[in-house]
Amino acid sequence: MAEIREARPDDLAALVALEDECEGTDAWSSALIADGLAGNVPTVRYLISDDLAGYAVISCVDDIAELQRIGVRHSHRRSGLDC
């Protein structure tokens, strides 16, 4: 059973790889992701599954949240996620 947790700066390489796999030429840069993980964009949170099968990026301001990005590794798509 996978756990979903907030990503940390040491997850950068895994997140960049997931972003590249899921988004291809539209992938966000490593520098942009690093800024988000470092807390330099205070409204943005990166969430990641502990098995590195997927991730989501959300932006929260007060009581409003926006899903900015969601990605699932190709090998885990359409297989469900228990959390």
C-alpha cells in the first residue's frame, strides 16, 4: 500500500524523472521543481507517493486549492492506488 507524502528536497531527482516521463517536452525544469521543494514558492506543495509511482503539485492560498500538475509513471497507470 503506497503512502502519499509531501516531497522533500532530496526527492528532486525522482520528481524530475517522473516529470520528464509524464510530461515529455512540456516537463518543468529541474530548477523550477527545486525552487518548489525548497519552499521558495510558498503556495506550492509537491506530493509524491513513497513508491515513486506518481506525484501531484498543488497551489494553496487561504481556502482555495488548485491542482497544477499530476503524473503517474507509465508502468503504474490504470492499476489503481491503495493509500
